[in-house]
Amino acid sequence: MTRIRTVGMAEARPKLTQYVDEVSRGDPIFIVAKSQMKAVLMGIDQYNDMVERLEDLSDSLAIMEAKLEGDTTIPFEEYL
């Protein structure tokens, strides 16, 4: 399991370019201010993957809810 990497806001400011390069090749960095996590810096590929997964989960949930309510569903290919 990957260790969660945190950096303080003061440390992150001057090293932002370096951190952007790092997260584009690896794990996200959590930005901390006043002992609280305030933001996450992650690569665009990780972000896009996360959004796509959330959309897929949302679609799956909508299908399951429709089935529970007795609605009929059709395969996507037939819809097209």
C-alpha cells in the first residue's frame, strides 16, 4: 500500500512545479494547512480515471434503482 504523502502549504508554494511533475507520474499529494487537509494535488490521468469511475457507478446505481422500481430497461446497444 502506498503511503499518503502530505506537505504543508508553505512548502508546496515554492515547489508547485516540482509537485505537479511528481503527481503526473505517481501518487497524489495532500496539501495541509493549519493541521487540516485542505486540497489534493493529483495528475490529470488519475483525475480523469476517478471521474469516469464515478460516472460508471452513478449509471449503475440508476439502473439498479430503476429495476427496483419495476421500470423496464433495455441494453445500451438497443437504445442506440
